[in-house]
Amino acid sequence: MSRTMSPTSTMEMTEARNQFGKLQKRVQDERVIYVTKHGKKAFAVIDTEYLQIILETIEIVSDPESYRMFMESMEDIKNNRFIDHDDLKRELL
């Protein structure tokens, strides 16, 4: 499941408490829900799939070699330097 945008919402602590059972479904749709206390963000409820994407991205960006390879791949894609999966399969078989 690929999502490009990161919709978020905000709810008061009391509302979060009252809707705790519904938060799982809601966070799957909204990815991040900020819970506020007295109008200020107190914490966030984050969809676990989205959190995993964030953590993997941080890991890639933090490793210079991985980041270099990623940027090189992006440049290859931008310049149409790639092989279609079906073409590669035919070439290898």
C-alpha cells in the first residue's frame, strides 16, 4: 500500500480517551493523530506501517553509502536508465 501524502489530525486528550477503541481504524486512515492537552500537542498516535517507513528512511539517510546508492538510483530513474522487469526476465532466461 503506497501513500504519498501524510494526512494528520488533532484531537483533545478527552476525545482521545473517549474514542480510544476507534483510534486504530482512524490512525490507519490518517497515519498521524496529534493528541493535545490544553491546546498544545502532547503526543502523537502513529500508524505502525507509517512509522516503519519513517524509521527505514532515517536509516537509509543516516548511512552515507546507502544514501549515495539511493541518490544514484533516483538519478538513473530520472534519466530513464533502468531495465523493465519483463525485459530483464527475458534476458536472464
